[in-house]
Amino acid sequence: MLVDGYNIIFAWDKLAKIAEDISLEASRDKLTAIMSNYAGLKKVSVIVVFDAHMVKGGFEKIEKRANISVVYTKEAETADNFIERTAGYLAKYSKVSVATSDNLEQIIIIGKGAVRVTAKSLIEMIDTANAEMRKLYTEKIPIKKNMLYDHLDEKTAAMLEKMRRGRF
């Protein structure tokens, strides 16, 4: 999955608010954390792409963050350019989806053989994956009362039971 970083940030109210109230860097970090979690839950490769085309003398930079890749484009290359090129290449070898709400970008990536995922759809996919994981976790590890009795060794539990019944 390729993710148009700034497009998604400003399409999601929660991330746009972080960018506005705190910093763009904080919203990038939050998006990459969300996508890293999603990649782990769904066992998919994720590349989050951010524009750096306005940075004078900037070189393409690829960072590995946990289980995803984060790309900052080079000078004069937009995230859209990188995504189109990469989606076209990867679509020859595997199923590729691109998360963006940019209508023109969606048309182009479909033409390259990729599947489009809108910002709204991506949120729904992430929410569904998180709900599935919560359900799986709670089924595997049943929630029980955190009672002292549940953590006692047999001898101590038996002694306390005798005390409770007045037979000590």
C-alpha cells in the first residue's frame, strides 16, 4: 500500500488538527504510527510518501520506521509523481493499493494497475482491523476480575478459605 501522506493528513480531521495545533511533524509521526500498526495487523507492506519537492537541493530520503517505509521525495518531485511511478512498477508484480483522496491521482493510479483507497475508506479499513484485533485478543485472553484470590498459590488460598468459613 502506498499512502499519500499529506493528502491523508489533511483529509483526516484528527491529523489535520494535530498539524494545526502542534506541528506538521507531529501529524506525520501520528500517521506513520497508525500505518505501522495497520501494516502489522494486516501483514501488508506500507510506504508512506511525503512531498519534499519544495526543499532546495533536497534528495529523496527513505526511512525505515518499525515495519513501514517513509519516503520524502527529492527536489522537484511531488508525492504524486513518486506514487505514480512506484505504483506502476509494483503493480507488475503484486496487488498495489494507493491511499489518496486526490481525484486525478486516483484516475492515474488506476490506469497504472493499482487499486484506489480514499482517505475515508482507509480510516474504515484501519478501524475494522483494530476492531478485529481487539475481538481476537479478548477471545484469546478472557477478561476476568482482577481479584487477589486469583493470584494466590494453592496453600495460601486454602488457608484464607478456611478463615473465611471460620474453621481456622
